[in-house]
Amino acid sequence: MRKTLMTTALAAGLALTGCVTAEQERQVSGAVIGGGLGLITAKVLGADNDWVVVSTLAGAAAGALVARNTATGQCAYARGDGTYYNAPCR
């Protein structure tokens, strides 16, 4: 089941790559990274399954919002210590 799910997700991702703009791609990648960090944090802290879902969704939402700074010509970059700074997009 897990292999089928992963294969389906990969195929869907490949099929949609030509259908998104650069801004949408940044938002999606921000959401994926944020969701992944939320998931990892919840698992490391030993949260139950409900909190894992909540933290993953919150991380995804935060990641998408951080990536959305490109609307002003500014991008958010991680400093490496958990904080972000705005600078012109590269």
C-alpha cells in the first residue's frame, strides 16, 4: 500500500510540474519544507498522532506564507538559526 501511494504521489507531482508558475512552485516548496519540519519536530518531541497532523499542517501553512514574500520582489531566506531575513530574490 505504501509503495503504491508513494508511486502515485510521485507520478502526480511529475504530471503537474509543467502546470505551475515559478511563484506557485516556491509556495509549494515552502509548504513541503514547512510541513516536513513540522512533522519532524512533532515526532522528535514525541507528540501523539493528532498533534503530528496539526504541527504538519501548521508548518505547511507557515512555509507557504514565507515563500509568498516574492509578491513584493523580496524573498525570505533562512539564516540557519531558525530565523529568516528578507532580501531581493536571486
